[in-house]
Amino acid sequence: MTCTAHLLFDLDGTLTDPLQGIARCIGHALTELGVPCPPETALRWCVGPPLQASLVTLLGAQRAHLAPRALALYRERFARVGLFENRVYAGVPELLRTLHDGGATLWVCTAKPTGFARRIVEHFGLAPYFRGIYGSELDGRNTDKRDLLASLLAAEGLPPRAATLIGDRAMDMAAAKAHGLRAIGAAWGYGSAQELRAAGADCLVEHPAALLHALAPARDAADPDLPSPHEEPLP
């Protein structure tokens, strides 16, 4: 496959499954503050959205003032061990290798702080495939995916019409649409098909290998409305 596009990948829920680390770090933070923590399975919604907002929700209105301390406790554990309590989705390394070798330029575009994102991508051996890694700042800047994407596009001089954002949550799709990028929903992640559709996804793909079909220039040129066997077109 030959591809000259710019492909921007979300990290959590798209390249890796971070639920265990996120849940355990939330548990650490809440326990240190004397707040009961839901079980891991009840924290799936915390994968993707900005962390401080999720902590405010978990703390509740009466304890919302503790959110900055909860965030510090979370990051304390995450920096030591939580970022590695994570796994790369099956098929992702092969997908990235194929895209990279085919001529695409790949970027990480994640609301996770850049330093953490870089360590994760390097730890799991994915760094060689990416031209750059863009994330938020520890002071809160660029936690909104629209701001982050604007920063990436400006810094790299990427033309939006030649770029595609691949992510698993509504914020990914909404950011792509706000800046004129094609938006592909990674249906193997944490956002539901309904969430991704409502946020403007151009199509959904069920597993990493299916992304190759969704991006194939030859297929698009032949019939852009013809879905591959593994791609779900949206009405």
C-alpha cells in the first residue's frame, strides 16, 4: 500500500488500551483522599476525556475543590508505574509499520500530557513510526482536542484536507470536523458507535487492519462510496 497522507492518531483507546493504569491511578488518588472509588469496570468512561474533569465528577460537588490534589496524586503514581499498566492493541504495530513504509506521515495527537505520551510510545516500541508526538501540557493547555489539533496543524504546516484523524471518542471526531480533517472512528476503543457517529465520524473501522481499507487511495478513487468488507459507512 502506498499512502502520502498525514495520519493523526489518538493514543488512549486507539493505539493502546490504558484502562488498568488509569483506573488504578484514579483509585490511588481517591483512596489517599478518603473517597470511595468505583471498580475498574465502572471507570471505562474516564478513558479519553480530560482527566481533571473526570476527577471532579468522581469527587462530586462537595469535594470538587480536591480535584487539583487528586490530579497530583494521580500523576504521582502514573509517572512511576501507571503509564506502563497498558497494552498495545493487537494489529496496531503491523498497521503503523505498513502505513509508515507506504509513505504516510504519522503523528500522535493525544490529550494526555506530552511527556507521558512520549514515554508510552517509546516504551512500546512505536516511536519509530511517528514523525511527532503532540499532547497537552501539565498546566492544562491543549487538553481540549480542538486546541491541540490547531496547535499541531500550525506547528507542522499540515493542510487539513490532506490529513485524517483516527480516534475512539467524540472529542476526536469533533476536533477533526472543527478543523476540516477527515475523521475515522476506531470502533475497537472506548467510544460507542453512536457516540462516534453523533460527533461526525466519516466512517467507523472495527479493527486496526480495517483502517488500511478505509485509507486505500485506489479504493477511494475507484468508488468512494463503496465500503470495504470491514468498514462501516455512516448514513
